[in-house]
Amino acid sequence: MRVVVCVKHVPDIQSERRFRADGLLERGGDDDTLNELDEDALEAGLRLVEAHPPAEGDDPHDVVVLTVGPAAAVDALRRGLAMGATTAVHVLDAGVEGSDALATARVLGAAVAALHAESPVDVVVAGMAGLDGLTSLVPAALAAVLDWPQLTLADRIDVDPAARTVEVRRETSTAVETLTAPLPVVVSVTDQAFRARFPAFTGILAARKAPVRVLDLAALGLDPATVGLQGSTTRVLETSERPERPDRVLVTDDGSAALALADYLAQKGFA
Amino acid sequence: MSTTVLVLVDHEGARVHPTATELLTLARSLADDVRAVWIDEGPTGPDAAARELLGRFGASGVVPVQVTGADPHLTATVVDGLRAVLGAVPASLLLLGSTFEDREVAARLAVLTGGGVVTGATTVVRDGDGRFVAGKEVLAGSWSSRCAITGDLAVVTVKPHSTQAVPVDAPVAAVAAEPVVVEASAAARAVTVVERAPRPASDRPSLADAEVVVVGGRGTNGDFAPLEELADVLGGAVGATRVATDEGWIGHEAQVGQTGVTISPRLYVGAGVSGAVHHRGGMDAAVTVVAVNEDPDAPIFEFADYGIVGDLTEVVPALTQELRRRREARAGS
Ligand SMILES: Cc1cc2nc3c(=O)[nH]c(=O)nc-3n(C[C@H](O)[C@H](O)[C@H](O)COP(=O)(O)OP(=O)(O)OC[C@H]3O[C@@H](n4cnc5c(N)ncnc54)[C@H](O)[C@@H]3O)c2cc1C
Ligand SMILES: Nc1ncnc2c1ncn2[C@@H]1O[C@H](COP(=O)(O)O)[C@@H](O)[C@H]1O
């Protein structure tokens, strides 16, 4: 089985995050980390192959971690290798900077297609959101780019290698569903069901020296006009730090706080 | 040149979801021609009551859509329907809600049409060049941004309550156009629904669109009953932090935050909630934030409009009781 896990390197959400003057998020700081939700995606990918040990004589499984991002994003790949991924692929090209979610999906799609052409990919796993932009657009966009079925926000994934199908369980805003589709597919996972493993120390050491394959736009056959700022169909015009909420009240309860709060709510029209 | 704006109507059977009235109100501020898109299992479209409602909030017409051969709730199916509508009714903007499903529809549609997407917008305006510009809160509510959409089709997912639904002056029921009936694409047909169990309906408003949300965290110690009572007097919904859902104190669908439901109520009440950044990212669009926490240094007090340092097991029931007392006094007078 060959599984590709999409991982993103993002600014740590506990850190002081900022936008640059050109409207792009400041990236590449020391606090940047592997998007936590992609650790769950990798965990799901690892469990998928672990559930089906290769038969005698079959090719070993391959779990590829794939990222599109600046040079520093290699750290996300190393973390993925430490957790147990077997291959790391980094799409690195100055022309990628400024890509919005859809342009990013085009680059990821070209990279998955290139890997698929070399040796078939069965499942692409993505996280439920990048904790930077929080758009949750990329997985569905990637499925559209590849023209593969999408099974998103799964909290259970079972592959049937013989039937070449995958079944997922997911909760939507209105229902709990079980869906199936033929391989290859794009799945995304929630943060509920795949609590990520900690890398072993030996894994961390090995990951430091493991090779990382770097691909640029030319290698993917991508026209630079379709990616980056010029290939994006959204343009940030302005970003600004929000002012604190004005007129904030903080009281310590002396037994009367509930009454005062009832007054406040009445004044706001809620009671 | 006249502009047409499409609004994807969220509905369960004949019942129109309240977000549709907000989206129609917003759409009206951007174009004269506003069409409601009604995707359903059959081609008949909304009933008279629903058409009256859609018309009252500004839909000049309804486009009933049926996609045959695939499950109507799947993202790919909905997108098949929308593409067919766009073929019949050229539009420059599509507005839809902000659930995960809506965002996926937006992503797929934009990829297939060369459009551009902004998710979780709270404002949409048109600039001097005729481009649609969406405003939203980003980085867990600590920054705002404005983003222009340059693609052929602007697709904007809008947060609940960011526009107040206002009826038109002289309402007329929206006229249903000829239904658009299309066959599902291979992508939609590739996915099979083995099982779908609708969530049991609750008497409380749904979390995502409630005007008032009472959220409980670890500080509740698992007892959500006082929060439910408070939510009931305020006519609101109950939400939770991930700690509370992980503990199994309440269902996972109640989780508010970056990886749970995004809420934008008029009133948020957090009890025993620390205000972690993951949580804040899903609620910072709330208009008024009230917090009860026994720790004066809890981060939630940095962004609460009204904070009480105190024990929620005392403050919350006392508040509920006081609100009830006032209501009864009003009813009695
Ligand atoms: C990838 C990722 C995604 C996440 N997504 C989400 C998400 O979507 N939503 C979410 O909520 N969290 C999310 N989290 C978890 C988040 O980081 C916090 O851990 C969580 O929000 C904290 O929940 P809490 O406020 O209930 O608990 P705590 O942080 O433990 O806070 C409990 C508070 O209750 C107060 N308290 C205790 N007893 C009382 C009392 N009797 N009266 C009054 N106050 C009392 C305490 O002072 C404390 O401030 C995510 C985490 C990760 C890593
Ligand atoms: N630049 C990227 N490189 C690799 N994977 C990505 C990238 N951006 C997004 N993804 C994947 O898409 C998921 C959703 O991201 P987003 O749509 O940006 O919220 C993430 O959890 C990742 O799995």
C-alpha cells in the first residue's frame, strides 16, 4: 500500500503570530511546527498500513509525508519521518510563496500525481485544517484537482486491499455516516480518533539523516502562473491587529455578582 | 452590467435553515438579482411557505435543482448541482454557510470553475473595481483581514449572525424557475453511503446558529445541568470545550473551537473555560463574551466583555434563578 500524508509547517499557535506588510503570514520562525492536526493525519496513515502487513514477496508499504512550503518546512517532514513515515517529499520553489488554499491544492495535486505515476498511490490523508489559516479547504480542493473521490473528516478508516475500497465513518453537522469509495481516494481526519504517537528517540535520530526528496515547479510540470500569488484567486488587501474589546468589566464574586450580571444581560437585551 | 448573486439554501426537507435569511439579506446589499438555489432529492423545489420566506428576505427567484444518481448530501453532488445552475444562471458570487460541508462545497466548486474562495467571512462588500471583498477575523480572532476575490466566480462562506436578517419592504414570494435536473458526475457516484443516521433533534437551537451559547469547560467537573438550565432561560444552546467532550461529559458535536463548531452568537457565556487559543479561534466572533472562572489569571478574561472571578457552581445557578425571577415578575405584571 502507498499512502501520502499531507503535512504543513505552521507558526505555533501559542506564539505571537503576525502578518507581514504584504498581507502574508510571517513564517519560518523558530516557533514554527508541524501542524498538530497533521500529526493525526500521519497517525491515521501509519495505522492504515499497520493494519495490513504486506504479504510475503509483496513490496513494503510506503508512507510518504508531503509538504509544500518554504525551506524551514523540512522540519515538519523530519518530524513525520521520526513518527514513522518512510519517505519525505518537499515541494520547494520560490514561486510557491503566496499560494492561497486552492493554489496550494494545485501544487499538492501535481506532486501526488507525480508520485502516483512512479508507483501508484492508494490513499492521500490530510488533516482537518491548517491551524494557521483554518480554512479546511485543501482536502476537498485536492480531491477535485486529482479527480479522486473525497471522504473527509473521518474518525475511522478501513481499507479493504483485496476489494480496493476504503470505508470511513464521519460525523457531519447533521448526521453520522459510513461512506465507501474505490481507491485511490483523498481522506481527511478529525482530531478525535487518531491521537498521534510520540516518535521514539531512535526514530528522531534516524529522521535527522534520512533523505528528503525536493521537487520544484519545473519537476512537477507546473506553470508558475498557476501558483503563488499570481496563480491565486484571492488577494489579501489588508490585515490589522484587532483592538482589545473596549469597556471590559471584571468583578470578583462576593455573592452579588450573579445579580449584577443579570443587570448587564438585561441592558444588552438578553434578559 | 447587472450582477446575479446565488445563495445556497440550507434546508431540511421543507424547513429553511435560518442562515438562509441572513445570506439573502447580505446578497441583497450586493446585487439586485438574488437567486436562491434549492438542491433536493426531487425537482419540485420549495413549498409555498418556503418560497414566501425566501421572497420575504429578498430572493427574486428560486432555482430548484435535482441531481440524479448520487446521494444529494455529498459535496460532489451539491457541486454538480451548483455547476449546472451556473450554466443556466451566470452569477458572479455564491454565498453559503460556514459549516465544514459548506467549505468543502466552496473548495470543490472553485477548483472546477476557476473561482476564488474566502471562508468564514463576516462582511462582504464590492470595491470600486467591482471585485467582491470579504472581511474576516483570523489568527484566533487576534487579527482581521480583508481579502479580494479575483477569480471568475467569487465563493464566500459566511459566518452565522454576521448579518442581521431583515425582510424587504414589499415582499413577494420567490418564483420557482424551471428546475435544473442533472446527472451526477462520476466523482459523486464514486462515493456510496452505506449508512446515515441523522442526529436526534434537540429542543434547543443548534449550536452553530444559536444567538446565545452557554459553554462549559473542565471547571464544570462534568455537571452540565446548571448550564443547560441557564441556556434554557436564555433560549440558547449548550457548547463545550474539548476537555469536556474528551471527558465524555457531553457529546463531541458540542465542541466549540478551531476543531469543533465555529460559533458567532450574540452572547457567549463561558463557565469553567480557560479560554485556550484553540477554543478562542472558534468563538471570538461572538458579539458579547461573558466568563465565569475562579482563576483571575485565566486567559478568557483577556477577551471577556464581562468577567466574574468566582465559582461557577454558585454564580451560574444564581444567575439562572435571577433571570427566571425577573421573567416571572414581568409575566405577572
Ligand atoms: C490540535 C488541538 C485542537 C484543539 N481544538 C480545540 C477546540 O476546538 N476546542 C476547545 O475547546 N479546545 C481545543 N483544544 C484544547 C485546548 O487547547 C484546551 O486544552 C481546552 O480548550 C481547555 O479546556 P477547558 O477550558 O475546559 O479546560 P482548562 O484549560 O483546564 O480550564 C478549566 C478552567 O476552569 C476553571 N475552573 C475550575 N473549577 C471552576 C469552578 N468551580 N468555577 C469556575 N471556574 C472553574 C479553571 O480556573 C480553569 O481556568 C485543542 C487542542 C489541540 C492540541
Ligand atoms: N502547504 C501544505 N503542504 C502540505 N499539506 C497541506 C498544506 N496546506 C494544507 N495542507 C493539508 O490540508 C489540510 C487542511 O489545510 P487547510 O485547508 O489549509 O486548512 C492540512 O491539515 C494538511 O493536511
